[in-house]
Amino acid sequence: MSDKDILDMAEEARQCMERAVHDEFVKKAKLGQDVIINRGGHPYKVSAAEALSVQEEGGEYQAGLPHS
């Protein structure tokens, strides 16, 4: 297996994980639930709707700062 094959498989796995997380955020947002995210190396509870919004904007949470 070449290095390119390994990189392609890793990218496919990353995209699969990203879709799975997105689908879970959608499901939890519809139910009005919260999710736990990593913010600055610490667990942080936010609404799934907020997490979904940040994910769809392509942004990331800033360490220690509330999302606004």
C-alpha cells in the first residue's frame, strides 16, 4: 500500500467521522439536547443547536471564550 493510499484512506475516515458528528448534532438539536465539546482541552457543555451552527459555519470554538 502506497503512502497516497494511506492518506486517501485517512481522509475518507476523517470525512466519515465529520458526517457522523454532524448527523448526531442534528439529531440532538431536534430533541433540544446538549452536547459536550472540547474547548481548550476541557469538556464544555453547549446546546446541540449552537454546536451545529458553529460546525456548519466551519468555525471552531475559541479556548475559554463563549461562542457568540
